[in-house]
Amino acid sequence: MSPVISPSALSTPLPPPRPVAPGRQLSSHSLHNLATLIAGASSSRTSLRLADIDTDSIRVEGLRHARITLKARKYKLPEFTSDVFEILRLLHVRHFNAADILPRDLVVRKISGALTNAVFFVSFPSGNKTRTVLLRVYGPSSGSLISRPRELHALHILSSRYHIGPRIYGTFENGRVEEYFESTTLTAQDIRVPEISRWIGARMAEFHCVDIEAVEGEGWELGVEKNVRSWLAPARQVLRSSSLSGDIKRELDLDAFERDWDKYLSWVSKVDDVNAGSRRVFAHNDTQYGNLLRLRRPKAEAEDHRQIIVVDFEYSAPNPASFDIANHFHEWTANYHSETPHLLDVSRYPTLEERRNFYLAYLRHTCFSTKEFHHITDPVAELEPALVKLDRQVHVWSPASHGHWFVWGIVQARDDLESNNETPEFDYIAYARCRLAGFRRELRELGVL
């Protein structure tokens, strides 16, 4: 998950950045650790440290590219600003390539991220307005959990063809330049507001209209199944840590989980309905509140739901539509800025009435609906059959979200376990335990266990 970025106009000093919702963020250290884990799981040879490898040039067809490498550690030095200035020139970023602009006119502000995986706002005053772009500098990446080229390709397709997410102005050797949105990030309470929930439902429906093969090409598979399968080996390595107690290791037994997961998928294959809510779509898969922005100044002529902007597409992949919705509903139970950000509060799961509110907006905006869906006079009555089927499929795929992030949480715990951090900012092991409990609870409710 990319950092949560939503300051007011940069003509005034920036407040301290909000704590980043830890839901899906990957530090460069985490990426390095994951690569080490995967290498260790498949080979007895000493793993090559990614931190010692130069980041490969990452580019995508259709985007301008500047052959310049930024050293994020030196962002306070004039040379860094000069290199940023040259990148913006070479990429022909509008307003930043005017003849009268000099490097000293730029204001570079580090917003979030580790020093080797950082996000910056780059701005300069232009008349009565401050022009701003977002600069992202990649850290060493294994491509094992997040494939930067794939992510960049998806971002480019989504923004250029579908006007979803930030526009990508271009790339440089170890990063990219993106569009800046003057916006605020939604909160855990915001997504529960009925009107905002409808906007999110409408935006998700539009996201699900993206052509899977336009992004993935042919031969794609479901992201949730692919991720769980590929993350199990590194998760097993983490659970071998001497920092974990025997009780925790037994509770998080991956052999037992894998048996339950396979049993669950076998059950899903019998009840999954691609024609009633579980059609395969290009899904976001991480619509937690920290990845949803609300524009401060939406266009007057735009529909209300267009003021919601979805960001951070690291985990976007083909999945059942119902999985994406179920995952969003689980995010209602999270508060990543509470005293216990790793725990989900099941009592906050949306009620049937709240789910129906979301479904009605979703169904009215989906491109897969019939024309009548867009012009119905009594949406509650006329959409009722589709709504009931969709809710049923959301329940079918709901445990998959728990299983997916359970394995992810174990992998993410590697950093804290290696450093013997007894008071982590986010307790990934406790998060994994919470997700595993949710997975098994829902399997029992569905009669799978």
C-alpha cells in the first residue's frame, strides 16, 4: 500500500503526515526479506541480499522515461533537487518545463516512506497557484510480492484508458512521477456514512468494468489463490523464527491452514456463481479507508461519486467481484489509527441494511448490468433478486479475504521478529491471528468445517 497522501495546498506549511494505515504497505526492507525467504525456501545456498543490488530500470511502453537515478537519501541536498528538475524537464511534465523555471524554484518535501522507498511532493508557485506533482522513488524490489513493472503497466492502463487513479507522467531509472490530487483521505468512520458508502460502491462498480486482459493479458488467474499459494513458503520460513513461542507457532500452523484452505476452495467451486455476483473482474483488492481519497474541489459537472478517488493498486488483480466487496466490508471492522490497529472489530461489520445501501449503488453503476438497471424507477424492488444473489456470493468469498491477509501478515512480521522488536508499531503476528480466527469462524458459519 502506498502512503496515505492528502495534504491541503502546498502554499502553506505541511502538517506532519498522518500515520500510514499499515494494512498493505510494503517497505523496501520487507521486499528484501521476502526475496530472501523465497530464495531460502527453494535453495540451500546463501541468499543474495537485494539491498546490495542496484534497482533495475523500470519502465513501460507508452510512457516517457528519463535515464536518471535519484538517491533518496540525499533529498535535502541541492543536487537532488537539480536531478528532480531535470527529470521533470525530460518527461515534459506540464507547467514544470516552462523556460523561466529554475531548480531553485522547486520545493521538494519528503512525505512518507523509508529513505530508500520514499514519496515526495514537488511543487513550485505559479501565479496565484501552487503546482504540485508526486514523486515516488523505489527501493530495491524483488518483484516477488509486488511486481513494479506489472504495477506500473496497470497504473498506466487504468489512468490512460479508464481515467482511474493518478495519471503517470513518466518514469526515471528508479521511480516515477504521478499526478497529485488535492484531497483528504477517508477515515474509518467516513466509509460508514451511507452517502459515502454509496459513492464507494459506485466507484468499485466502475473499477470492475476494466477489461482484465487489457491489464493482465491472456492466461491470468485469480489473485487471491495465486497470492496465498506463493506466500505460503515465505510464511513458513517466518514461523521458524526462534522469537515466536511454541503456542503461537501451533496456533498459526500453516499445514492445518492449508488443509482448511484447500477444503474451502473445493467447497467454493461448488457454490461459486460467476453469473450472480462472482463474475471475474479486475479488482482493487485493498479498498481500505486509507486508499480512498475525497477530492477537495470536485468538478461541478461531475457525478457526486466521482469525488472519490481510489489509489494504491499494488494488490490489484483478477478476482471475483464478490471477493473485492467482501474485502471492503472487512475493512469496515478495521481502525488502523486506534490503540489496537491490528485487531478487527467484528461488531463493526456492515449490517444487512448497510450492505444493501452499498449493493444498490454498485448494481446501478456496473457495466455488466442491463440497461434497465440504469433507468429503473424502483431500485429496491427491481434490483432485489440481483442484490440477494450478490450478498450470498459475498458471504461465499468472505473467508478468502481472511485467509489471504492471514498469510500476508505472517510474511510481514519478519522485520520485527528479526530485530526482536517487542513493541512494534503494528503487530503483524496479532493481525495474522485475528485473520485466522475470522477465517475459521466463517468456515464454521458456512458449514465448511
